[in-house]
Amino acid sequence: MSHPFVTALINAYNHESFIAEAIESALAQDFPASEIEILVVDDGSTDRTPEIVQGYGDRVRYLRKENGGQASALNTGFAESHGEVIALLDSDDVWLPQKIRRVVEEFDRCPEAGAVFHRSQYWCPDESRCEDDASFVPFHGYLPDSTDDILRFGSLSTSWTALRRNVARRVFPLPECLRVFADSYVIVTSIFCAPVAMLEESLARYREHATNLTFSPTPDPVRAKRSNDSFRCAIEETRRWLEGNGFLARSRSAALILERMALVEELQRFVMNPPGRMEFFSHLRRQHRLYSPLWSPAFRVFDLLKTGAGLALGYHGFYGAQRLYRRSSSLPRLRESLAPALRRDFQVSGNGSRPESMVPR
């Protein structure tokens, strides 16, 4: 296979329990097998990952490297890829069978699009739970042209991302300080390179499990620090890329997206080191200023009251009250009827653009 149209680029590290399912999902695509190369980059796994991948023989290209993190693995894979479309897949996730066909169809339908993203499902096999991402908001076009779109887009991850090679060349090589959250950098920089297309249908499953490198069902200080260090690197490297390509000087959207990422970084840091009342109040005020252009007038008042509650209750008290509010069967419905979150001119449903939606799952 010298000229496949699509490269399925799988980055893997110590996922012996999951890697076969990821590969099988790529092999099961309803797209001509001769047009897909499956490339697995093993980032120095110490478990049975090499043995499992090599068991697929020539159906899968296997590359092994010293451990360097997600960005390092993706860099190695992109340098060895041949596809015109680079479709990314984490080794603990799976694609649904129509994924590649639908992505290629969308690229054909939108020749100007440099990236295609899609809705996915959050999947916890241990709990027999699989649910569509209700926060996904589809967009088409050049996102930086609309500050509203820049504030609302999010809820994306590695396995939900496909790039044309000409856009990938502008994004790669990725900064290798990104041991995790390399997808944050890929997604944000790619939307400034070209228009995007987004598919509303779910085409992948994001696996929730205890050994996920960025998601943890229980508090884990070591994982939290590693994630925060890498996300701070993602912010700085994204800033450097935006500045180096002239976007910070001419696009307000570039500054807005960096502010979104900064708010997320603060939330991550607060988990490790809870803030004092004034620091937390300042965070909530920044969040209000950033997102209030999206909100209805009534919801802006509601959020200002929440901001004041943050000062009165402090960090732990605020989120304790929020958990009680969300468990109520009537309070969220009452709030939505009195103070709907989004402005009336938004025709696509969404979740009010929470800052944490900038963190790929």
C-alpha cells in the first residue's frame, strides 16, 4: 500500500487491555481497506502492547519508540504517514464502523474544510453505560470569524479529529512538552488554519476508565499535576503558534481562545490547591465577562448571583451547593424557564459554553 487515502494514526502507551479493540475498530471500517493504512505508534509501552499489535501482521504498521508522551508519539506517526487524511485515534477509544466513510464524505462535500470533527459517545463498559455527548455543538466554516462560535465550540478529543494533510503540515510537529493534551494544541491550531466541518452523528466512543491519562473517576494528585503541567504547556505553545502565525495581532478570537484555556487551567489547579475566596471570586468574574455575550439577559443576572455566591461560600461551599442544585429534579428546570442560558438568536442547542469544554476528555 503505497498511497492510502486515509491514515488511521493510533498512539498507544500501556493499553494492553484496550489496544486490540482500537485496532479492530479501525479494521472494521466500511471503507475500502486498500485506502486505509493503520499506523500504531507505541510510546515505549512496558506491558503486552507490542505483542498484541505485532499479532496483526501486515494489516497494521507498528512503530516503537522510547517513551516521550502523546505529542512525541503523534509526531513520529505523522512523519511516517502517507494518507491525505490523517484520522487520530487514542488506543483506549474505538471508532464506530461508519467513521472513516462519513469523514471522507464530509471532506468531499466541503473541499475548503481543513478538519472534520464529530460528536462522540462517552463509554464506560464496566457500568454498561454509553451516552451521546449532549454538549456537542456543530459548526461549519472558519470559526475565528465569529467570536460567538469561538466561545461555544469545544467538547472534542483526539479520536474525534481528522485533518487534511496540508493542514496537518502547519500544525505538526507538535511541542513535545505535551505528554498529554496534545489534542488540545492540534484542535485549537487547526481551526485557525482553515474552515472546519462538524458531523452531528456520533462516530466514536471515548472510554472512561481508571487508567486514563487525563480523566480520573477519583481524585489523583499525581495525575492532576501531570495534566496541569501539560495543559499549561499547551496554553503557552498555542500562544506561541498563534503569535508566530500573526493571529494574536489580527484576530480577537485568538485572545478569546487563550482566555478560555486559561480558565480551564485555573480549574485544574484549584483541584490540587483550592483557592481562597478572593481568588475564586476573581476566577468566576473572569468567566462571567468572557461568556456573558452568549447568554440571555436573565441568565447574566443569574450568573452574577452565582459569582457573588462564590465569594460568600468559597470554593468548596460553592461546588457543594452546585452539586445539590444539580441533583434537584425541579430547580434546573425552573431556572431554565426563568433564565434560559443562551441568547434567543442561537438556533443550535448547546450547554451554555462552560469553560471546561475546552479540555478534551
